[in-house]
Amino acid sequence: MKTIYRLCWVAVLAMVFTVGAFAQLTKGFRGVVLDRQGKPVKGATVTIINKENSLDHYEVKTDKNGRYIQAGLTYSDTGYTITVHLPGLPAVTKVRRAKMMEMIEVNFDMRSDVKVEKHKTAPANPAAEAQTLYNMGEYEEALTKANEAIITHDHTKEASYIKAAAQDKLGNTDAAIVAFKSYQKKYPGNVSVLGILSELYAKKGDKKKAAFYKKAFGAKGGKIQNATYNQGVRAYKAGEYAKAAELFKKASKDNPDEPDCHREWALALVQLGKYQETIDQLKIYLKMKPNAADAQTWKQSIVGLKAMLKQEKSKKKK
């Protein structure tokens, strides 16, 4: 009975931690991919991307029955794009919102999904194609399409940004810097570009220019997360919670004025069962950022964690 009681508290905590848009987890998506003849497609790549955060990027292959499944997705208010691109056919993208504790069925049947495209004579849109390829992680192809769009003056602003971002993803730091600076000159106003340029110059080892763009970015209201913080995010997403906790701890020391480090640190700690330490970090986060949009979520989480600690202490006494 005690074991059941403790498991119930774990379930309660899990629900508490998933109230806010930041920490909510879902079951995910599943479905089947059928070709133009209605036959299951084996080995098709299904790409799933969080519309709020393109770094939330998943790829899963269909099995011999054409079925795919991706569980454990982060909650997103705006939903996910689910894309399938079969040889010889246009890519098919559907947008769905992942729901709490539900496995959403999203099927792809090329007999109906591409039927309308047969009768369409819409002109080619290389900028849109570049964006789709970029979202799918096909950066070389995205770069080619972006350049094509720029040459034909098709959505040049969007294409110029994709060109710069693709160069960055391909590890072409110098080319990315040139492209982002060109974009910034032609289309001033996108503050994030200043932050990106700061990071690119830092990657190149040019501290002076990195500092220049970082200052400009900050003056415009931007905020750069340090490299250690970003490493922590990647470790957390990979399920390496102990490593993530250490990285967020270091990030909080490197940048003591950044409250988000403490929030992320708390999320890693709770996965390790370190409830008191989780409470401590959440309290620091709330003290530094009392009016945060997710403040009420973490206050509720603290209540749940304290109850768990109290229950554990009571069990030890017995």
C-alpha cells in the first residue's frame, strides 16, 4: 500500500511539472504511411518538428507495415509539423497539437494527400521549398534552393535568412557570418541576428567582434544563453540528466544573473530524485523572476515536492 501511495505522488508530481508549456510532456504521434497505390511504405522518414522550437526535431522510420510512432514529445501550444516526403511526390506536411497523455493518430495516404496537387499549376516557390528542406535538416539542399530564390527575387528576405542559417548548420562559419551580415544590412530590425553573429564570432575565436555584437544585441533587448547552458539543454533532451544538472550548475555560476539556468537545473534534478535540491533551485528561479509567465506552475511544483519529501520522511520513521 505504501508503494502504491508513493507511486501516486510520483504521478501527481509528473502532472504538476507538465502544467506549463515549458515542461509538459505528451504521449506523441503515431500513424501509417501509404503510397499512391494504397500500399504501406517501409522505411519512409517521418519528420516531426515543434513549431515553437525547431531544435525540437525528431525523425522516425516506418516499419514493414508502414507504421511509425514517436512518443515523449514536449508540449507545444502551437503544435508540431509532421512531414513525409516520398520519392517522386511532393512533401506532405500536417500540423497537429500533441495532447496530454494521448497518442495522436496522424496518417498519410498519398492517394488523397496529393490528389489536389495533380490539378494545381501554382508556380514553383524556391523560398518555401528552402524552408521545408531546412526544417527537415537537409541543409545542403536548403542552401541551394535559398540561392535559387535570391537569384529569382522570390521572397528574398526569407531566402536570405535561410541561406545564412543553412551555412551555420553546415559548419561554414565564415560563410554564415557573411550571409548574416548581409541579411542584417538589407533587413535591419531582426535582433536575433545580432546574437547569432556574436555566437559565430565567438566560435571563430574573434573575441572583440563577438563582444561588439553581444553588446549590440543586449542594447536591443536581446539575451544570449551561454554555450554551457545550451549544452545542458542538449544533455537534458538526450536523457543525460546528471550531466545536464552539472552543466546547468556551471552555467548558473558563469552567468549568475540568468534565472532560467536555475529552472533548467531544477528540471534535471527532479529526474534524479533530488527533490530538496529541486525545490531550492525553483525558489531561486522564482525569487529572480517573480513575475515569470510560468511562476504559478513552479509554485505548485514546490508544493507537490514538499509533500513527497514529507511522505518519504514519514515512511523512514516507520
